Amino acid sequence: MKIGTQGGGLIQPTTAPAQKTQTSSQSNHTEQSNDKGLIADVYHKNVGKDPAPTYARPVSISSNEVEVTKTVDEALDDIALATVHLYTPSGALSQSVERMTKQFDQIMSELNAQLPQLANKHWGISVTESGELQVTGTLTDDEQTVVEQKLNENDEFVSAANEFKSSYLKYMDIEVRGWAQYDVNAENFSQIFDLKAMLDSSKSDDNFKSAWGYESNWMKLHDNITQQLSRKAHNFAASE
């Protein structure tokens, strides 16, 4: 049998092994990837997951119609602060009444000298939404004009009366017990609190003044505030 030759050499079939072709294809793909700046994926076995984030979870607190977000500790601190200012003798509420009391005796002394009939009439003092002092009760128009003028010309008394109002509304908005069961706001404040009744009932006697050093008796003051609230203000708990 004759075997074809070319240049004296045997002609042998050229066959590319499948494995070599496949390897070459992969190599070419890798080279192309590297040429394009791509990095092959690298996988690591048994790599732990990132821990879940830790955070302080806030609590949502409703303050009338305004919703605010505070932590529990912040809310408790605010409640404690409100309690101090509403119910203790050194709090803003009692101190505002102390300031009014120091002016009230002089105001009443001048009014009784000018209008002695006031002693036999039932009348009161309220704080309007605008901050002016208004007389309520059974006085005549002329008497009411004289009394309101006398009250409102005493800047310290007017300032203290408005401090009482603003302090009550501010801290009652945070308070959750005690007087917080009553519906009192800027609109109905003048209809609920009679400052004259409050001042008349909370004046210190000599023993209390000697023991505490205050012109006003803060325990009697709290009793009077509670009485006025129970008579005139809507009780949330009673309507449930």
C-alpha cells in the first residue's frame, strides 16, 4: 500500500484533542476578561453574616393632638419635671401664686378703700386668652371697670397671673396623673380658674409662714385648684 508523502515526510492527520480545545477556549476567555479589566468572582466558604444592627427603639407619645417621638427615659424625665413644677412649693405653679399673693394684699387694700362695697359682693378674677385680667361676678359695670384697671396696672401681678396660666398649660400637657384627668386648655382656662378664690383660700397663716417662709400655703392652693377643676372642668375619666 502506498502512503502519500510530501517533502519526504509522512502526511499525518492533524487532530486537536477535545480537552485541549476546551482548555484553550477557557484560557482565551480568561485572557479576554483580564484584557477588559474584569476580575473573576472569588467565593469564600464559611464567611459569617454581618450582625444585626443594635439601636435604641423610640416610643411614640401623644401630646394632645401633636405626636412626638421620645425614648422612654426622656418621657419619664419630662413627667418627673412636670410633677415638680405642678405640685411642689418650689415649682413654677406655686411660685407664680406666691408672686401674686405678695401683690394682692396691696391691691385689695386700695380697692376696699375706694369701693368698700366690694367686701359684700361675690366676684372673681380670670386670665383672658390675650393675657389681660378680667373681673367676673356680680359687680356693676362701673365697679368692674375700676377693679380691672387696678389689677391690670400692676405689672408684677399681671405677669405672675400669666405665669400661672402658662406653667399650668405647659406642664399639664406632659403630666399623666392628678390634674391631667381634667380638660383645660388656653381657650377654656378663663372659665375654669378664678384667681381671686385661689388667692383668698391659699393665704398663709402665721404658723405656716414661720415654718415655710411663704406668703401662700401651697397645700391649700392645691386643694383649691382641685376643687375648681372638679366643679368646672370636664373630667376625661368620668366620660369613659
